[in-house]
Amino acid sequence: MKRLGPDDDPDRLYTVTGGRSRSADDRTLDLVTLIVSECDPTPGMQSEHARILTMCRRPLAVVEVAAELRLPVSVVRILLSDLLDRGQVTARHPRTHATAQLPAADLLKEVLDALHRL
């Protein structure tokens, strides 16, 4: 991801986000959260929103969207929050330890014992 340099225009980023530095709700979009379009772009839509809808016809991670748009992740998160609020994209969050289906402890012990016997 490219950092803003002295030749880059920070006013463009301000315009793209409508002057916001974070989304209206404090929704967190992890870098690996998958984004999927739920509709096609419409005429008159902000160009960045339209590009996101087009590129996310197949699931893409937030970080991939940022790389494709060549925008900072923080800006992309704001754009994605706009689209999420309107139901134009869905987010598939990565599994956490609390939601992940882990194998039973006794099964893991059997595997470990079998490996020791090798």
C-alpha cells in the first residue's frame, strides 16, 4: 500500500469520504473480511462505490479492495460502510476462536500419540 507523499492530493481523499475520518457506526471491517456485491452499480453513483460493486462480484478481502482502488484502507472502510448501510454489499467476517469449530481434545491427543509412535 502506497503512503501519501508530498505530490499526492489529500483533498481528493477528503472528497471521496465526504470529509469523514470514520464510518457513522463503529463497525470494524477486518483486513481479511470478504466483501460481496449484492447489486450492480447505478447511474450517478460515486465512482469509487461503482468500482467496488463491480470488483466485488466475487468475494474480495477489504485489503484487496484497497489495493485495487489504490486508496488507504481507512478510506476504503468508510466507502464499504456506506455500501453496507445501503445493503449494496455484504461482509463475511473471518472466523474467530469463539466461533471456530475446533476438534475435540481427545482426538488431538490421539493424533499426537500416533505422531510420537512414528
